[in-house]
Amino acid sequence: MCISEKQMDEHDLILRLIDGDENAFCELYATYKSRLIYFAMRFLKSREYAEDIFQDTFVIIWQGRQFIDPNTSFSAYLYTIVRNRVLNQLRDLQNQENLKNQILSQSVDYTNDTTNKILEDDLSNLIGHAMQQLTGRQREIFTMSREKQMSHREIADVLGISVNTVQEHISVSLRILRHYLERRNVKCVDVILLLVCLDFLQL
């Protein structure tokens, strides 16, 4: 079987990758970026999710580079990782939607989609007002954690503070939100705060 020059070049890059060559990693990253993101987007319909999966895939590649078999198809290996990540993402999205519906159905009694939409809008507005009770730093950290899905360590690194300080800000923020909602006789405060923390209620 004839091996094309392109295949030989990629094989060389893979061997260098296995040896820890960062330049080879970057070349393979650039080579596969567009096609893998496009592949993921076909199923997820979201460029943001697709890009996250692509990034995760190459993190896996770099961390497990010593276990890559240079004599098997690198392309097939990549697509297998991306496919599995896509399936996991779709499963997570479905589970989140199911959880949201379950929580809402247990906390309120609604009869149709219009009522449900009004409910979510009202809750979002209420939480938006509650968020205004936080200090600027508390609101910044809470938003980084909830909307950007950043870990406490990532937030601490970005803001130049300790992880304990981040945890304290989030804890205080939740207490303030709880107090604000309870003072307005809101029912199912715990459920509402859970929806907020899971990013189901958009502010």
C-alpha cells in the first residue's frame, strides 16, 4: 500500500508528539481544529459546546500522548474521542433538562407552556433584583461561578485571591439571596437557589 507524503508527515508529527514535542502538538491541533469542531457542531448545534469538546479532546491527547499507537489511525482516534464527548454532552444536556422539569413540577403547579414561561421570567426578575443586594466583588465571583462555570481555583487565579476567599464570597452571596427571597415570602427558596446554581434561570 502506498503511503502519501501527507500521511508520512503526520506520522512524523505523531512520533514527535509522543516524545513531548509541543510544536508537533500545535501543528496537529491546527490541522484538525476546523474539521473536528464542524463534526461536533453537526450534533450539538452549538459552536461553544463544539469548541469546548475540541479543546477537551486535545487535552486528552496531550495528557495521554505516551499511550498513542503511532501505527494506528490518529484521525480515527481523534474522531472517536470527539464522538464520545459529544454523546456525553448530549446526555448531560438531556439530564439537565429533565432535572429542570422535575424541579419546576415539584415546586409549582403550572398548566401550560405559557404559564411556565411567565413563571421563569418572574423568577429571573426576582433573582436579578436579589443579585443587586450583593457587593460588586460578590456579584463578580458569583457570576464567574454560575454563568461561566469556572471552578473556585480558576476564579481565585483570575482574581488573585485565595480559594477560601472565593468560597466565602459564594457562601455569603447565597445567604444574602436566601434572605432576600425569604423576606418576600417566596416559596421553595431552596429549589429556586438550586435552579440558579445550576444556571437554569437566566438573569
